[in-house]
Amino acid sequence: MSDTTMVPKSPRENVTPRSSSSRHFRRYWQLYVMMLLPLCHFLLFKYAPLIGNVLAFRRYRPGMGAYGSEWVGWAYFERFLQDPAFWRAFNNTLILSFGNILINFPIPIIFALLLFEIRSKRFRKFVQTISYMPRFISTVVVIAILGELLSPSSGLLNRVLGSLFGMDPIYFVNEPQYFRPIYIFTEAWQYTGWTAIIYLAAITGVNREMFEAAEIDGASRFQKVIYVTIPSIMSTIMVMLILNVGSLLSLGFEKVLLLYTPSNAMVSDIIDTLVYRTGLMNQNYSYATAIGLFSGVIGVILVSSTNWLSKKMSGESIY
């Protein structure tokens, strides 16, 4: 005899997904309202401009609009791939970006680890405050300060080199071999303290019991950093690395443009400055859009590759 007794459903089982969604929305509607403004910002200023990429496939002429111009297909892409100026800018961008990541990516991590080991809270706060300050200085002011320090006539560095080693004044900003070190140094000075905030927050969130267990096992402070702190913040480090690689072809345009001189053009001309000159100064909007679109596609490929590598090697990824 089959059992036909009807078992009543619990109140939770009677709740349909639709009623659950509406109840969730009624409960958190304030958060959805707060999302509207950033959502509009992204739609208007991040996604809507993507439509303008159609210019890369059209011969744009003023007054005819983006869709009224002649369709030329891949003509501008073929043109810049055969342009020596593009490859020079592309190589300069890669060299400067990789050098910047190689030097300036580990510095904030090391700085945060050292800062966390300082026992005096007052001294730690003092160092933190000093290190954050350059982040709030305008790039124009940074370059102006740099110009004064490196000036061949009245610069402090040239005076020190002249008095100590008897060297002739050097026009650092104008010499191609000094452009990349100057750029990387100013990036380190401006952003080390600011970026270290993220790593300090991650270190602060590490479970204290792990440090206590390491102390019981007789680990030194250096061993605790190597075997406890760094593995604990590895997910943060990998996410930051992926984000840095994603912006590999998007260097600080303002700083490069301000440091740019005809004498150092062979090493200071990057993709962003090439797009600026081609698009705004020479008014070749379609050609500049094609170069910018190519740069964006390379950035997407780099982010996806780094994310995949990170997932394979460390199990950490951003998606």
C-alpha cells in the first residue's frame, strides 16, 4: 500500500523565488538607489565613449559625424602597424611600463612590511603621514620641483656632484639616458606611501594567532614575515599585480608629456603621447582612435593572461 499522506511544506518552502526577490528589494532598496549614481557615471563616461571607437574604421571628416563618414575597414590599423613612429612609441611604453612595475611594484610591499614591524605607534604614524603626502601633490608641481633640483645652472644635484666629484653640470631632463630613471623615481616617490595603505590593511587583517603560533615555534621576526605575513597577503599582492599589468600601456600621460623634450623624444614618446599628437595636434582622429583601440585590446589580453597565470600558479584571481 503506497503512502499517500501529504506532508505540509514548511513556510520557507512556500516562499517563491519571486516573492523572495521582491522582499529582498524592499529590504535593501536604499542600497539600490545609492547604486544609481555610480551606475550612471559608468554608463555615461566609461561605456558610452566606447561607441566612438567606430571612428577607427571610418575616415572621419568634421561636420559629417562618426556614422556619416566613409567606411575604410582596417586601413588605419594597417597604416600604424607599418609606421616606425608607432613601434618606437610601443617599445618605449613597454620598456617604461615593465621597468616601472619591476621596481615600483615590490617597493610598497616592502615598505608596508617594514612599517608594520615598527613598534612605536607614534613614529609609525609620522612615517605614514610623510609617505602619503607626495600623493596629493599635482604632477605639474612635481615636475616643477624636479626641474629646480635637476637644473644645470642652479640645481641642487648638479651642485653636489660638482663640489664632491668636480663634474660638469648635466642637463638631466634633456638627456635621453636619464628619462626613464627620472620617471620611475618620481613614481616611487609619489605613490609608494599611498599604495602601501592597501598592503598595510591586508597585513592588519592577518590572524594574530598565526603570529603567536610562529613565536611559540621559535620563529624570528624575519621568519614571521616570510612564512606568515607574505603568504597571508598573497591574494592582495596578486590582485594588485593583475591591476598593474592591466594598466601596462597606460602610463602617467601628464608626467611623460611634461618631461618630453625633442632631445629625449627617442625614449619618451609613448603610445599616449603619440595618440595626443596624432589626434589633437594633427587632428587625425580616426588614426589616433585606431592606435588607442589597439592599446586597449592589448591591455585586455594582458589582464586576462595575468589573471589566468595567477589562477594557475597561486589559485588567486579577480574573476
